Amino acid sequence: MAGKLTDKQARASAPKEKAYKLFDGDGLYLEVAPTGSKYWRLKYRIGGKEKRLALGVYPQVGLAEARKKCLEAREMIAGGIDPSQARQEAKAQAREEEERKGSTFEHVGREYFERKTEDLNPRYRKQYKSRLENILFPAIGDIPIAELKRTEILDCLRKLEAKGHIDTAHRVATIASQVCRYARDCGLVDYDVADNLTSALSKVDHTPRAALTDPKEIGELLRAIENYGGFDSIRYCLRIMPYVFTRSWELRGAHWSEINFDTAILTVPASRMKRRREHLVPLAKQVIALLRELQEVTGNGELVFPSAYSKTAPITDMGLLNALRRLGYGKGVMDIHGFRSIASKHLNEMGYRPDVIEMQLSHAQKDSVRAAYNRALYLPERTEMMQRWADYLDSLRAEV
């Protein structure tokens, strides 16, 4: 397009009291405002109406680029398309696309994760996020949640099932339902499309954790642990664990500052609890005695059970499990979690109230609100139970 305006003229144009125009040709002109700002405009007619189209600000948009935009707009006009209307429609489409992205399963899932999982144990929260990002988002993440079909989620779960990951499929189905239920509560959808999807999956094989059940065998295990001659942190942790039957991380991550020897209480902070609620563990006199012994060895540091490689890192599950294996307790016979199973079974048989046992196991309570705000729930009964349990274990260990 042959133009009348030069870049030198455009650059040299100075503001005046009123806005004025420098014409280039084919309806293209540069409008110079009193403020000194310079705007490219295109004057054109379509459908019998005269219109204006903004093409950019000079010098960000130079003369050559303005002419190119003018030519493109002229070609649209020649084809009966109004460039101004086309631009508005493109913006509307972009807004719709942005809104669509804002309501996809991935967008809602990430929002749910940030808002609703803060109270989860850090390790479980990390696993939760991994299942979102590595399983659900690749499969259904870009689908608007209002358009998401039940079969699309099920297809994702079936792939896990086909690989033999049935338990994972059930857990991922629960996550999908939590996200969809959150979308419902936020008014994005009318119902949870993933509700009860686990009913369409194969049943999970709830094989009990490996644990001894016969009192005589439990006594043999306790004697074996007592005679274990390995690393001090491993040895004492294994000796204490049957008495307190906490989850492994709740005990092996303990700090000396969490133990009150006067009240005989271990306070496990929320950060180390599965349900992110502080937990009290009454300590029997046998446990206090063992801790006093261990304090002579590790009491100069923060951790009760420091690793052999670092005073700032605790021993690991694998270290405890390897010790059990060296004692002759193979896979399928006994594992670290088995101490909880042993306690649960025998304490119920000893006649303790299920609520008291479940509270000490830090399982979810029926009255979750009450449990959340009363860390000392049933504490006198739990204290008596823990001492009696320790005495019972000692009696089993003494029987030969």
C-alpha cells in the first residue's frame, strides 16, 4: 500500500491544543492527542455505516505494522466481515475460554486442594496432590466440571483397576467425589457426578496387617526385642512401641521436649499426626524407665530416636522393619503397624470400652467435633488402660 505518511513525520508530530489526524491512505491515519499520545485508526464503511477501528499505539505499533493491520482489516471488509465486530466476538470467545478454564476439573481440584486439605498430615497431603496431578488431571483435568460425565471419571479409575491398583482406584474415586462435591457446594454443578463411584469398582482386599495374635507368640516377640543388640535408637524404639502402639512416625519422630516426665505424657504435635490433631499418649512406668535409660544416650539432642547418620533426623520405618526381619519375623508374620493391631484386639478382649481404645489409637471418632476439641478425652481411663496394657505385656514376656 502506497502511503503518504512517513515514519519521520509520525515521530516528529507534536501535540496541539486539539487532537488532529495525519492521514496515510486507505482510511489509515494517526491521531495525535493533546496529551502527546498517538493512536492508529482505520476509517471504513460497511453496511452503509461509517466506522472506526483502533490499530494500536505509536510507536509501539510502527508505520509498517499499522499498514499491515490496515490491509488485513480491508481484506475482511472486502469479504463482508466487519473487523470491529469480529474483534468483539474474538474477545467474547476468549472470555468464554477463560471462564471455561476457570471451571475445569483441574481448576476446581486445585482450589479444593488449597482450601480444604491444609489440616491433612503433610505426607498424606503430598500423596493427595500427587493423585490429583498424576492420575485425575491428565485424564479429566481440562473438562469443564459442569460437563464432566460419570463415565469419564470411571474410565480413569478402570485403567488403575486394570493394572491391579484397586485400592488406589478406590482412593482416587474418593478424591474425585470430594472435588465434585466441592463444586456442587460452590454452585458450579447441581450434584456430585462422582458420588459412590467405588460401587462400580472391584472390592478392595482388606487383608489384615501382619501381626501376631497368640499371647505366647507375642511373649516370644517381646523377649526377642528385649534381647536385640542393635543400634540404641532402633532398640529402644522397638521396646517402647508395643507399650504405646502409636503409628511409627508419631513415636520415632518424638522430641524430648514433647515428653513430660512429671505427668508421664507424650504429646504428639498435630504436625506429626495423621489427622492433624494433637494427641496425648499416657506413658506407663515401664516406658518412663526405658526413656530415662535412653536419655543417657540421646538426651543431649532434640530427638529421642536420632538416626545413626544424623542427630537431626530420626530413625526410619525401614530401620525398624529391618530389625524385626533380623529377629526372624518375616513379611506376612509381623510388621511395625502390627503393634497397633495387637493392642486393639487384646484391649477389646480385656473389656475396655471401644471409644477409649479408639481414642488412644487416634482413630476417627464418631463425635468428631468433640474429639477435635478435647485432646484429653477419656484421659484417666486411657492412663489406667495403658498401665494395665504394659503390665500385661510384661506378663507375656515373662512366660516361658
